[in-house]
Amino acid sequence: MKKFIFYITALVLVCASFAGCKRDNDYIPVAVSPYISNFDLRNLFKNADLALSTETLGGANFIKGVVISDYTSNNMPSGLLVIQNSRVAGNAIDSLRGIAINIGADASKYIPGDSVHIKISGATLKRTDGILQLTGVASTDVEKKASGRKIILRAVTAGAIASRPGFYESTLVTVSKGKMDPAPGNNDTNAGNKTINDGFGTLAVHTESAATFANQRPTPFADFTGIVFNTSSGTQLWPRSTSDIFPLAEIIPSPLIITGYLTDPSGSDANYEYIQFKATRDIDFAATPFSVVTCNNAGILAAPVLGWATGDVRTYKFNINSGTVKKGQFCYVGANKNIWGAGSTDISNGVWIASKQYSTVNGDGFGTATSNLLANSGNVAGVAVFAGLNVNATSVPLDVIMYGGNGLVYSAGPPEAGYRITNTDQYSTIQNRVTVSFYGAGTNTKKFGLPTTAGAFTMLGGVYNAKDGTWPTGRSAKFIIMTATAPLSSIEEATGFTTLVN
């Protein structure tokens, strides 16, 4: 028996050895691509000049991409041809990268949308005047392959660029709702650096003195498109022409801004959920009424055709048509005036601008009585403030926030359907020069998360400009742990909370 086992073992070893040799002899050759991606090329740079060769490029000799530089208005760093990917891997925008190539005067021969292949073996990757670029590339090393290729335009915030300048360098981006800070004076021109603030950070917009639009008056509020350059003076956005600066209409300031909400009180939710606001001016609601509408989208199957005016179990409306509030005061909409459910601190000493037993009483105009006014789990939910008492499918809110999960709340149609938004720190109604009116359309997908601790109050901190309706610092959520004895002051923080600029 032992000999038999030995023979079987030996046979297995011989077969395995033969099979191994067979695989070694039958390998499939793999050809190395002659092109290196912008992503991989940029990753080769380690803050020191790098001479490029076939070896350092991993067997490659070329890069390719679509031209985004434009010299027609003379607002480009001299001699730089700037390209970025013509596509992204698996539609993952994070793979989008750009690179600048110094080819001298011939850079102006290329226009946005040109597809080019460029030989870079023999070139040097280095930073010059702060800009990462390829030097030592001859104009004859650039081969134009096609024209009119699609350019990927990335919408980003100024804060995102500031936090990852290398990530966005030499790519084409749009910063929406950029407000010049300080506002331009009567004699100011575009020339030089102008600081914009989009509510998420600041960014320098640079215009060369030789640019054709250098002597024009700056646009105080706009969507700013351009190429990001990390210069020796810092990170800058260079618009390529006046068409890269799209003026926006001034935003209508909201007399009430949404500053917090309680979605999960202790015990029953019925009549103990509430919403907090801050007044940006003195308001007599009898003379100037408003409406507050909530949406709860549990179990939804389709986008609401009537939007905020859908009613039934989807949306619930409060009329705000009596009482007063002073500028800078917090005020509340809800039912019972307790901070965290039945038996908790009585906060009737706060300014309550509407109180309705929503679990047994229908909304004002629409909305079925509900024990769950504000969702505390599941699909996306929201709150909106409207001027006046008439809210229909076409009404545009003065302020709006969404929070929670996902769910089908938008349909591109035609016709479009969903919850209308307005220009806030979270949403923009003009994107890439196209009107975007609904939550879920374009990049209007931001929402606040549900509290990380059950029962917490969601406080929305930020800085609001009550004069022009912009947000120098956008709202972010802070979750306040509640107790039955918590004082009203625990949810009315002045420092670090939504403050007013006047």
C-alpha cells in the first residue's frame, strides 16, 4: 500500500511539473501601449525635474488628449498648449487630468476641441513659474488628429480646488455662483487677480493685462469657467475669454433662512417635530405672509408632478400669516412646543411663527394629517420657504434644503417634474448656462445627512449675506445630542451658527 501511494504521488508531481512547463512555453505576449495617460504622467513627478524616456514612461513615448487652451483673447500663459483627457475611465470623473506642454508660439495654432497626439520621450517634466509642464517638446512633436472633440467641463467649488490644487491643475472647470469679494468699484477692471467666493471657499480669477477683456469692468456675480493653474503666486483660475464669465442675476435675499430641524424626538414623532429658522430682517407676517412646506417621500414610485404642492402624504403646508419676528432672531414652525418630545423642556418662550397639530389637522391648502412630518430615515426629504400663501407647481422657494436618503424625486421628462429649488449655498439654477430648476437635475443633488446619533437636532451652520442673498460660508450640518432637560439655548448657538452679514 505504501508503494502504491508513492507511485501515485510521483505521478502527480510529474504531471504538475509537465503542466507547469507547458504553461511557461505557451505565454501570451502583451504589447505595451505607446501612450501614457495624463494621470500616470503627472504621478511620475516628485517635485524635481524629470527627464522622460521610454524607460521612465514605462514603455510609452506619447500622450494624447483634447486641447482646452485658447489664445484668441490673449489670456493664457505664454507658449503653453494645455490638453486634458478626451474621455474618463468608466465615466469616473476622478480620472480626468490635464497637462501643459511648452511648445512656444505654435501653441496659439491650436483651439479648444482639437485632438492631438504628442511625442514626449526626450522632454522634461518640471515646474516653471509654479506650473507643472512639459518642456523640450518641439512643435513638430505635436500631431493634430481631429477637430471639434467634446471637452469635459467639470463643475467644482472653490473650496475643492483649494484643497486639491494638483488634482485640478491644467483642467477646465466651472465655479458656480462666484461673487467678487470685495465687490468691484466703479473704476475697477478685470486686469490682475480678483477674488471670488462661492460659499465654499475663495479663488483668484486671473486676467493678463494684454487680454482683450482686461479693461472691461469685472462681473460681480457669475459662473466662472477657466483653466486652473498653480502659479508662483498661488492657485488661479484663468478665463479664456469673456464667454467664460457668465453673469448671473442677483439672488433675492430670503427673509427666513432654514437653520435646523428635529426629525426624531423622544417617544412619538406626532406633533413633536419642528423646524428652526433665522430672520434676516424684521417681519410682520400679517403684512408679509410666507409659507413653509415639508416633503416626505417614503415609499415613492414617481417624481411629484406638482412638486411642493403635491399634498396628500407627500407634502404638508404651513401658512405663516400672523405674529412678528425680529431680525437675527431664531423662530420655529411645528406643533407642540417641547425641545425633544413629550415631557421635555418647554420652549414656548421661543418665537413660534406657526404651530399646528399636524398629526390630526390637515395642512393649510394641501397636505394630509401625518404623524411623520419630517422623515428620520429612508428617502430624501426636505423643507422649503415661499413668499406668500399661494404655492403651486411653478412656485420657486426663497430657501430650500433637502436631507436624508435617495429616492425617485426628479424626472427629466418632458415635462420635468420634481421639487423646485432656488439659488442657495446648496443649489444653483444656472449650470453651464442652462436653466436647472429642480432638485436632482444637473449637480443639484446635495443633501444633508441624517443625524449620526438617533434623536439629535440637526443644526445648519454657515454665514449668510442678508443684503444680496449669497453665502460667504455655506451651511454644514452639526448634530446636537438632545436630552429631556436640554435648554432652548442648546439649539440657538450664535457662534459658529448661521450668522448674518449686513
